[in-house]
Amino acid sequence: MPASTQLGSQLVDLCSVLLLLCCFAIVAQRRLSACVDLFALQSAFLAATAALVAFLTGHKHIYFAAALTIVIKVIVLPRILRKVIERLNVSRELGMNINIPAGLLICGALVIIAFFITQPIIPLGYLLTRDSLAIALAIILIGFFTMIARQKAITQMVGFLVMENGVFLGATAAAYGMPLIVELGVFFDVLVAGLIVGIYTHRLQDTFDSVDTSTLTVLKE
Amino acid sequence: MTVLLVGLLAIYIAGVILPPCFSGKARIQNLVAHGLAAAAGFAGMVLGLAGLLAPEPWTASVDSSIPFLSVAIRLDPLASFFVLTISVVGLAASIFALGYLAELYGRASIAAMGSLLNGFLLAMTLVVLADNGFFFLILWEVMSLLSYVLVVTEHEKPGVREAGLFYLIMTHVGTAFIILTFLIFFQETGSFSFEAFRHPDQQLPEGLRSIAFFTALIGFGAKAGIVPLHVWLPYAHPAAPSHVSALMSGVMIKTAIYGLIRVYFDFMGGEFPWWWGFTLLVAGTVSALLGVMYALMEHDLKSLLAFHSVENIGIILLGMGAGMIFHTYGLHELAALGLLAGLYHTINHAAFKALLFLGAGAVQFATHTRQIEEYGGLLRRMPWTGAFFLVGAVSIAALPPTNGFVSEWLVFQSLFLSFQLPTLFLKLMLPIAAAMLALTGALALACFAKAFGMSFLAQPRSSHARHATEVPRSMRVGMGFLAGLCIVLGLAPMLVVPLLDRVTAPLTGAAISSQVLALDGWVVAPVTVEFSSISTPVLAMLLVVAGALGLLIARLFGKALGARYYKTWGCGLNLTPRMEYTATGFAQPIKQVFETIYQPTVKLEQEFLEQSKYFIKHQRFESHIEPVFEKYLYRPVVALLLAAADRLRIIQAGSLHLYLTYIFVTLVLLLLWAG
């Protein structure tokens, strides 16, 4: 492997690790608005990774995806979420099903699982981004875990978006990104999901005076 | 053939699409929908006859992009016979519907009913023509769903909704078993094409073959209404509008008979284990006997007819079962006879049951009730309907010279011929089945003496019956066509048997029509004229002669005896309809005799005047019989299912986080397992 490629590969790995770190930060965060900020930061790192991959491989369409990431995930979605938080006057505290230390431990375990699972696959790859696959899987799992561990609808949205970031990273890592049309579709989906969660949170607040999804249990019979 | 088939399909499809185009004009919708259905019925009759007479089966197939599915059609004699049966009844029912639905203008959607009816007839016709398992299952499902929608036409009544749901569940249980049957064949042949299923090289392993036998029996049995899978039938068939009931009872349950014959004789031909036929024989005997016994206790005219469908399916199965047993022992000619008897009864039952359901519909049209207890004296008010109903009643009671008699007689003969079997057990069992069939026939006669007598004779028991008038002409035409058919099928076995022989010969490997029809076809003799033979035309002539003779004697000697006309003596009281024999009263002795089966509950509450206990202030009589199968077979199963569902509800906590956790844990476990 030539030196420049090796350097590029290491840079991609660095960016991926920063993404993963953001995940841990989200799990360790007590304040709601900070979670949203961290998600914006993570998305910025994701855009950087994508741009890096585009630069190293010369696949122009990844630049486009990176630009979209910045517009939608760094600017638009965080703004929607902040607005929802402001308007609904959601208390800053996060409702937790699992406390932070335990959550971090579980996340650590999830990272190990992710690396364990991808172990047999990674050596088969030949792309310079291949190591990121394990990290992408870890991000997906942690995003999912966030959805379970936090009670408020907005944190669940953040968890979902983190998962989406993981999927994006995974696609970049495994195959230099999905075809542009798929990418566009996914961005559109994410945007719509953001809007829906916004509305859904309003309804939740109206009905239960809280955005805690645990209150939904009363809907059963 | 191609032109006929394409024309037939085109008319039905037009019948589905066109009626809704005339929105707001109920009369035109009715004319278009049922006119097209009748035209298609006529085309179907021609197609069926052409298919029966064709020397070679006619096939066509179009492959589709869906794996294993090809739109394949095969018009062999068996399929042709069923197309003929469906089309005949479809024709009569559509003509009947023209008048029958006039009452509903403005109250129900005629366009929807007409479209659904055409779709239903189309699906049934294609079911018997399908030559691909996948295609067959799709059509079968379409047929079941459309008939469900037709059953719940009057969905504003809660009873109808319940009946519909019951039907829907049972028919899907049945479909599941049919899918299983085809999957067993698919596993062995790697194809869903019927051609591959029937290929002689393909022989299922013995164990698998027997499993397929049972899955087919349960799957098709649920549709046919074989006891104990019949429970939905007496609810669902009467709930539908009468012309639909006629189609469901007359032909839809016959598609199940078609399925059974197709699977057993066509796909699994060759050696049957002896107990297959025996199983059918037992199922047939039980269905026939219990069907007629429950019919006797039923005082809702259409439910009574529905129970009789169970009985007649039993009789058809007796013929088929005997055929299979003979087939096992290589007695191919007798096998052909049994199957032929079953098929003969199939078309006969289609004709007279449809006729009776149309008759019941006509009576309901005129009186707005289905309770026999509220009828009476209808013959004077509705002479045509009464006459047609009588023809149907005589046919179903298997009295000569009508069609029911011929086919039941043939079933009897094939059962009696069991003395040619090598095993003692079966030699004993077949005559026992014949004895049970005899009992069934006697009870059916009693039942229709009740149904006809209590409905049409004596004086009206309610104002409904008193104000009844004859039904419109189209309804009479529909009934008259079937009544004529009942008589023709009875008087002309020499025309029917050769056609049926073309169906059974390829399936059993023996052509018997020349043997069965002796003396230029005027005599039907299963083995030899000496052993047993019968001739309905001669019987009919004898009946006419005897009747004329009776009249003549009465005319000659009646005067001499001094006839005096006077009112019926009523112990000095004026006669009122309340003194008439009721349907309940008529059935009472039989209820007493078969108490163990019916498990009747009788309650009488009386309140007397204080002055004397000889004067009753008011009294309340209650009598009902136990629905044994529902109580001991179905309710425990339903209770078990509900209990299991209750247990499973623990995991349905309603918590979003819990559901997410389920997904998460599953995902991680699957990933670990795959890694």
C-alpha cells in the first residue's frame, strides 16, 4: 500500500473514531439541548469523513452527499429539534431508563460486539475505508441503545438520527457510498422523520402534558 | 373451444365491470349484471358439453413473472363436468335474481351485488379449470372471499356478521390445509404445475402420501361441509341472499368435491391404501346421517336446506368412498360405478338444492320470513312456486322418477356390490353404510314432508303467509328451468351416464357406460340386468298409469259410495290455524327417538289463575337441541386459543421502550449468531 493511501486510510479511521466518540458523549450527556448539539457535531464529522473519502477516491457524488449532510443534518434537523424543545418547554433533564455509568458500560460492550461481528468480514475488504465498518456498526447499535435508554421522544429522534449516521458511514465504508438516488431518498426520509417526530411530540405534550413516551403504556386497553 | 372460453371469460368480466357504470339506475344495473351472468351461464353450459365430448383435453397456458405461477387452464372431462354444473346453476340463479332483487332497489347496491356475483361465478369456473397449483389457490381464495362478501350482504344484522366471520375463519383454515397439500406435492416435484403433480413418475413416499390424503380431506372438507367441519355451513348459507345461497349450496361446495377427486384420483392415482376409501365412507355416512337429522330439527327453511347440503355431500362421499375402495382392490369397473354415482349425485344435488333455495327465496320474497312455523297455505297463493318446490322436494327425498332417486339408487348399488371385495371387514362395512344411507333417505323424506307440508298446505299461520302472492315471472322461470332439469336428469340417465362415463373412465381406467345401460339405454343396470336394474322412464309411465287408474276407479265407484262434502270436524269449535300440525310437532317423534344425539332441552313454564289451576294465565314453552359439535369440539379449541392469547399478552406491555428492546435484542443476537 502506498504511503499516501495509508495516510488517507488512517485519516478516515480518525474521523470515524471521532464519530464514535460523539456517540459516547451523547450517551453521557444529561442535557437535552446538548444532545442535539452533539448530534450536529457528529454529523459535521460525518460530512468531513465523506468529503475525505470523496477526495481520496475521486468519487464526485460523495461530495454531493457530504454537502447534503451538512445542510440537512448539521443545520436543518438540529434547528427543528431545538425549536421543538423551546416551544414545548421540555425540561432539560433527560428521563433515563438506564443511568449514565451503566449506559456507558453497555455501549462499550456494544462496540466490542460490533468489532467481534465484523472481524471475519473486514480482512476480505480491499477499500481504504474498510476499518470503518466496525465503527459504523457500533454507532448503529449505540444509536439504537439510545432510543431504548432515554424516555423522551426527542432523544429517541436523536437516537434514530445517530443510527442513520451509522448507516451512512457504513455505506461509505463498505462501498464508497450508496448510489446518489438512494442517498437522496434516505435524506428525504430522515427529514420527513424529523418533521413527524416534531408533530408527534406536540401531540404527546398535548395529550399527556409530557413528552415521555413511557406514558404511552396507558394506551393499552 | 378457445372462442367459447374467451367469450365466457369476457362476458363474466364485463359483468363485473359494467354494472357500476350505470350509477343510480338500479333496474338497468340489475338487467346488465344478471343478464350477462345468464349469458355467461349459457356459454358455460355449451363449453362444458363441448369439453365433455372433446376427444382430447384442451389446454392453454401463459407464464407469468411470478415464480411458480403460470396462468394455466386445462379443460378435461372432469373440469368440463364441473363447468357445466356451475354454469347451469349460475344461469338459473341469475334469471331468478332479476326479479328477486327488484325488491331491493334503492335499499341496497344492486351494482355491487351484480358485480360480485359475476366475479364469484368467474372465480368458481376458473377454479375447476386451473391447471397450476398456485393459480388454483389464488382463485380458490378469490372465490372464498367473494362468497364471504356476498354472505354479509345484509351486514346490518349482527347474526349475518357473525355467520360471515365464522365462515371466513373456517374457509381459511381449510385453505391452509389445501396449501399444505400442494406444498407436499411441490416438495416432491419442484413445480406447482398440475401436469407435474399427475405425472406417473412422481409417486409420493407412502407416509407423505397419506398425510396429503388427510390434508386434502380436511382442506376441501371444510369447504364441502363434511362433519365435523360443517358447523359454519348452516349459518353462512342461509345468511346470504337466496340466489347466492343457491350458488353456494348448489355449486360452491361442489368445487371441494372437484378438488378431492382431482387430488385423489388424478394426482395420487394408482394404488390407494384401503383405509382411504374407508375413511371417506365413514365421513360420508356420518355427514349424511347427522346432516339430515339436524335438518329435521330446523324450522328456518333456509337453514334446513343448508343442513341438507351436509347430508348430500355425505351421499356424494359415499359414492366416492366406495369407488376408492373398489379401486384399491383392482375392481376398476366397480370403482368407475362408485365415482360415477357420486358425480351423478353431484349434478343432481346442484340442480335440486339450487331449486329449493330459489324456492325458499321466492317464499321469503312473498312472506318476508324464513320461519316454517309462520307459513302455511302457500300452495293456493303461490301455485307455481309450490309446484317447483314440490319437484325439488321429491328429488331431494329421492323418490322416483326424479333425478335424486337415480343417483341415490346408483350409490346404493355400488355399496351392495361390496360382496365382490376380498376382505370380510369391508364386505360388512359397505352394507352397513348402505343401511345408514337408507335411514338417511327415510329421514330426508320425513324432513321434506315437513318442509313442504307445513309451508304450502293447510291454512296460513300468520298474516305474512295470508298476504303472500305469486312471485314475478323471472323468478318462476329460474325455478322452472331447474325443476325441468331435475325431471330430465331423472328420466334420461341414458343421456347422462355416457357423459359421466367420459369423466370417470380416464380416472379409474374403466369405461362402463355400455355395460350400465342395457336395452338401448332404457334400463340402468350396474352389473347385469338380472342382478339389479331400474328404468325411470318406465317407472314414470307406471306412476302416470297408476295415478290415472286411481282416478278412474274413484270416478267409477266414488258416486256409488255416496261422497258428501263437508267442513272438517273441529270438535264443535271453529277451525283456526292454531289447531294445525306444526313443524315442531311434526319433528317431535323423531326428536324423541334420537334423544341421545340431539340432547334436547325442553322447558315449560306455566302460570295459573289463582282461582283454579285448570286455567292458565300464560305459559312459555322453550325447546332447543344441543349443537354438539360446537359445544364439545369448537368451543374448547376457541377457549384454548383465547387462553394462549391471554398468556402472550404479557409481552405486549404497551411500552415503546420495551418493543424497541425486543427489536434490539433480536438484532444483536442475530448478528452474533450469524458472526
